[in-house]
Amino acid sequence: MTNLILLMIGMLLVATAVSAHNEKGWEASLNVVAGPARVQLSFGQKIDATPEVDGRYDVPALPHGMLQAHFLIGPGQYWRDIHRLTEMEDGQWRLVIQADAPTSPIVLTWDHTALPSNRSIELIDVEGGVVTDMLERETYIYPGSQKREFVIRINPQGDKQ
């Protein structure tokens, strides 16, 4: 009986720790590279983020150079886009990449360990129609093009669309 009680207490402590971690949220970097040019973006979820653009978590993009990449929030362009999402809410980030006179492939990379493993998260190439599971792969490469749009979509685990 004592072992059962200790086991239950241990499970409760683990569940509390996991719940507290999920409430803190997460943030991941997305690197976009074309030849020598590179842009680093950040996206994620924090419980205290606002649904609109705020000065705390959303960082405006200052486009320059031959490679430009940013998240779209309304009419604005941002290098960092943090959403307020609960563990069971769907969400998405709109990403635009533009390369002036692209001569090399565009490479997107991310660290899948920074993403929530209890969710389904996909990178969708709108033009190419390719869906990449961001938890299984850490790279997406496409031939250079003037402008390309992507959606990063997050769903509760098992809700892949």
C-alpha cells in the first residue's frame, strides 16, 4: 500500500511539473539561408503573450539585403512572433521569404527539440504544396524564387490535417 501511495505521489509531481512547463510556453528559431545571406526568425507560444502585436514578444522586421524573411501579423512584418495558445488550441504563423535574384536554393532549418513534442507541428509550403512534419525533419530546401509563402501550423497531437 505504501508503494502505491508513493507511486501516486510521484505521478502527481511529474504531472504538475509537465503542466507548469507547458504553461511557460516554448520558442523555436527558424533559420533561412540563401548562399551567404541568412535571416534568423523566432516563433512560439507563451501564456502571457497577447493575441495582437505587442512590444514584449513580437519584434518588427527591418528588411534589408538580398534575403528577406518575416512573419506576417496583420499588415506588419516581424522577425519574432509569439502567440498566446493553450495546449489544446490550434495555431498558425504566416511566413514570407523573398530573395532578390536568387541563384542558390533557399534552406530553412530549425531545432525540432525546441518544439513541443506533445503537439503536431507542420511547415506548409503554400506554393509547392509540400507539408513537412517539423518534429521529424529539421530542414526544408526549395529552389530559389522571388517570393514564397509558408504556414507553420500547430495542432493538438493526432490532429494532423
